[in-house]
Amino acid sequence: MQTQQIKHLVWFRNDLRVNDNAVLANAAKNTDSLLAIYCLDPRHFDTDTFGFKKTEKFRTKFLLETLKDLQENLKKLCISLLVIQGKPENIIPEICEKHTVETVFFQKEWTKEEHDVETQLSKNLNANTKLHSVFDQFLYHPHDIGLTFKEIPQVFTMYRKHVEKQSKVRTTVETPIFLEENLIKNDITIPTLSDLGFEEFKTHPNSAFPFKGGETEALNRLHNYFFETKKLGVYKKTRNGLIGTDYSSKFSAWLANGSISARTIFWQIKRFEKEQFKNDSTYWLIFELIWRDYFKYVSLKHGDDIFKIGGILKVDYDWYHHEKDINKWINGTTSEPFVNANMLELKHTGFMSNRGRQNVASYFAKTLKLDWRIGAAYFESLLLDYDVHSNYGNWLYVAGVGNDPRDRVFNVQLQASNYDPNGKYQRLWLQNTLF
């Protein structure tokens, strides 16, 4: 890679897109020299305290596809993206020193691991290099909601009604384009799955999420789901489905790593409502985006409590750690076929429906009374669409230590009869799984 003076560096994290990227737009101001970097942090592939690899093969493959797409899209803007294996707090200071970088721009994160990295990066940087972070993963921006983080309501409905009445969704930001001479010759190749310790694999033929990673794929999916098939118009009716690609929008994985922004989805829903029609389904996808926001605000309010066994309620329940029951749940060999089918889908595809997640989590935490943090860590490892705030927020909710005022328990057999009345989903995974 050639050496030249670079005024601004964009550190990509979970904002892996060029469209509607406030970090990229801010970094592009007042400069004609811009470089981008993504660090494949080895800690993301370590084994956690519960014995799971923090990032398994499914999300790793999706991430590498995303980075390849991001690198190509940035190149069209005459911006080079470096993808380097290493800890950000070590790699970024080296790049800044080499290119005499004045400012590092990045998306603001606040959960413990991410915050610790930022703190150490700040310590390691040359005094002449500044850090500039931007909130850019919300539908309703923190500066616009009219609430401090401490004032975030304990109940979602109160939060939703407040922001819908008091706040507005910001417009999307423009994508910057640079001159070709800004493009730095970059001979650093994006690592492969094998470089990161995984074997290559093919997507399971029964997967409800057969899509690739990357902004291009995300925008294609949006166009197809909204404007080609118009499936958006029946979203509320189909969203509790279990089989196939179109029972839900499937935006979650691209949202999780920032391949698409919540604002982009919102404004395209508004476009659909203007050009096609408006109904309960078009609103309900916005409703789900507000839920996603809410869990981010819950983690901003409660900090590390979202990772503690007592949760944000600091409740002292008796939790078990029976390895036999945990392994039965993981491997889909419990006494409940509906739980087993969902867990096998997760094991073989890295994906599971929202209805499935609620049931298997409730069974784990409420029926088996197992330490909910183990289930959350397993989801973190396997899920293609893992998002720290949504994952832990939902597990807190289901385990009775979060934001559910009713502390409900799912009747798995009743749920199976309601949502899989003919047993088609259960047969798909219990009888036809390719092992």
C-alpha cells in the first residue's frame, strides 16, 4: 500500500454501507484525502466464558461478503478500504502514524467491549490525531427524541407513543464522491473463511435466509420485497411465518452490520405508501424498527446491566446450569418438537424466525430455568443477524429480567398448534435436515 498524507480516516464498525452513512458524510467534509479501514478483531472469534465461539461461520461468511461489497462500492467513490486482521486499538494508530491522519471518524458504540476498544484506541493514538464519533444506528436520533437516556420508559408502548408524537425521522444523508487521485493503491486482500479458521460451506437448501452479505444485496432485497412482489403490503399477516424467504422482510442481518440504515428502510416505506398503498402492514414494519431502536436506548440507559444475570430489574432468580439440558436445547433433542425444529434450523443455517426465537428462549429460561445468559451467548455465536442490543434486550425480556411488564411464559405446544398447525415446519427440520 502506498504512503501518502491522509487528512481523515473512516473506521468502519457496524455501519458497512456507503448510502446514508453519517460517519462517511462527516468525514468527507473539508477534505480531499480520505481513507477507510475495517479491523477484523481476533477477539470476535475467541471462545467466550460459556464455551461458544463469539462469531461462528454463518455471520463470519456474511461479514466477509459484506466487506467485499463495501470495498467495491467505496472504490466507485474513489475511497480505498483497508481490511486488516488485528485489534483496532493497535492497527489504527499505526495507519494514522503512517499517513499523518488528523481525525478518525467512526460510529459511536456504547456497550462494554466496544467502549473498551475506543478507550484504549484514544490512549494509543498520537496526540495530533483526534477521534470523532457519530450516533448513526437509530431510526430516531438520540438528539431528536426529547428524552435523556435516564428518562427512557420501562415499557415499550410508552416509548413508542412518545417518539411517534414528539420526534421525526431524519432524512438520509448524501453519499460523498472523491476524485480518482484520492484512491490509494491497496494490495491488501480481504481474508477468506479459511484465513479466519473456518471451512468453506454452502447455504443449507432449507434456509429461510439464503441471501448474501452486503449493501448491494440489502438494497436489492428491499426493492424486491417492497416494489416487485409488494410483500410489504401483507407483512403484518405473514410476519409470524416459519418457512421461506418472504414471510418477513429479512432485513435484520443487513441492519445488524449496518449494510442498510433504518432511515433508508423508513423512507422507502413512505415511498411505497405514497406510490402504492398504506395499511397496517406498512406501519408494522416501522413499528418493528421502533422496537429495534428501543432496545438500543435500553442499553444506553442501563449499561452493563443488560449482560448481568439479574438484568435491568436486578432480580435474584434461581438459575440452573445443567449441561445435559443445555446440550439438548442446542442440539434439538428436547421433549418439545417445536423447540427442536427451531434449534436445528439455527444450528444448520444461522437463522431462526422471530416466533421461533421467542419460543426457544422462553423454553430455555422459563421452562428449563437455565441461565438465560448462556442462551443469549449461543444466539450471539450462531445468528447471522446478531445485534448486541436486540439480542440481549430480547433475552432479558423473555427471561423476566427486562422490559416485559407481564413476565409471560410461552406455551410451546399451543404456539406450535397456532403457528405450525399441520406440522410442516417441524417435519422440514426434524425429518429432512441434511446432516
